[in-house]
Amino acid sequence: MTTYVISVPGTFTGTVQDGTKDELARALRPDDPHGTHLGDEEDLDALSLNDDGTFTIRLTVEADTTAQAEGRAHEVADAALRAVGLDVSSAPLGPSVVTGIDSDV
């Protein structure tokens, strides 16, 4: 198994309260990339918000392959959004991408 740091972009299609954004950041905390060497060095936050309603979720995922890691990250991001009351129509996600691989090699 390899530790991947995966970025999942998304867009809020409407107004989202600051409290909901805070809840989302807390929901992502277990998979926060700060727990990896790369995330700590690069200061990668689990949730980055932009003024235009777009956001990026960065997660740490253990997987055997890049495809598995990207798929798992998308699942975790989607579950966190649903947990705070957002769904695919209010916060659609874009394709996930590998931000880094945390390895001692």
C-alpha cells in the first residue's frame, strides 16, 4: 500500500454558510494531508476555498494504485459533503488527481 495525497476540485452552486464550510473541514480532518510528509512540508489544507465558489479538497488515501486512490478520495469527499447537507447538485465534484505520493523510497 502507498500513501497518496489526492486533490478533488468542486464548486458550490449556491451560497454556503460559513458554519457549513467549517463542518466540512472538520468532516475531512481524519484524512487531512498534514498527516503525511508531503502535506506537512507543502502546508496542504484538507479544504481550500476560493472567492468564486470553487474549492479543493485534499485527502490522504492508502491504496495499491493511483486509480484506486483517486476513486477512494472521490468517495471520501462526496461522503463528507453529504454529511454536512450538500449533495451533487449543490457541490459537484470534478475529477480527482494525484497531488503527491508520500513514500520513503
